[in-house]
Amino acid sequence: MIESNGMNVSFPQARSDATMGDLLSEQQEVHPMKEITTLGIDLAKNIFQLHGADRNGKTVLRKAVTRSKLLETLVNLPPCLVGMEACGGAHHWARKISELGHTVRLIAPQFVTPYRKSGKNDANDAEAICEAVARPNMRFVPVKTPEQQAALTLHRVRWRFQS
């Protein structure tokens, strides 16, 4: 605590063992849940990468979560716009996430690619999805019901037998 002109001012102690990444992670966990308006999720087999932005487009959350913890993480967020690349599994997750009160949009992978800033990895993909889903003229893929997905699977199987 420092006293200056009769005012008490305290500054947080710097930790010598903390890296900038550690400090950023701690800072992101303070109030990101209240600020997130757009969330990009890169789906994978086991680890999903989340990238959250506030209404100004500033990054407020970067987090990797396991498949089993995804819904648990999202239930703690206020309703926001969630974007994912369209694939077979994305439709399942879109239905589950919509049940939590979020607005889910699926984007074809070729429309996400122009928003990737550097090399292709899960974190950069999640950031690009977050950026792309917020664009006003973006084209989205409608979320399919399980019955629609089953019918499309049947059509694909028939097509392969005919080929």
C-alpha cells in the first residue's frame, strides 16, 4: 500500500514465477462469462477449443475443454452467438448447445478459412470461426435434426452403391 496526498493506493504484487500467459489466463477467468457475446468453437475428437469475444470484438476467452466438459462450460455462459464449422458432429452439438439458450450458427469450412490469421491449428480455427460468425453477410448451414441426418446418410449410401 502506498500513501500519496492522503490517498491510499494499493497495487497487486507481481509474481516472479508467473509468465505472461499465466497472467493472461488468470485475467481471462475473472469476468469473461459476463462479457462474451460471440463464441467460436473448434470441434475435435477429444479437446474442443473455445474463443470468446465481447461486443467490440475483443478477445475475452481462450480455453481448451474436453468433450465431457463442453456443455458444463457453456451452461455457465450467458446466452450468446455460438459458431462452429459444419460437419456431421456439429449438428449434434448445435442441438445440445441450443437447448442451453445459445444461438448456434454453423459455417461451411471454406467460409472460415479466409478469417484464419496464421497457421492452421485448433486455437486459430476457433478464433477464425468466432470472427466469421459475427459477419453480417455470412452464409450459414441450417442445423439438421437427427432424422434429416439419417436420411442424408441413406442417400449417400445409395449413391455409393450406384457408383
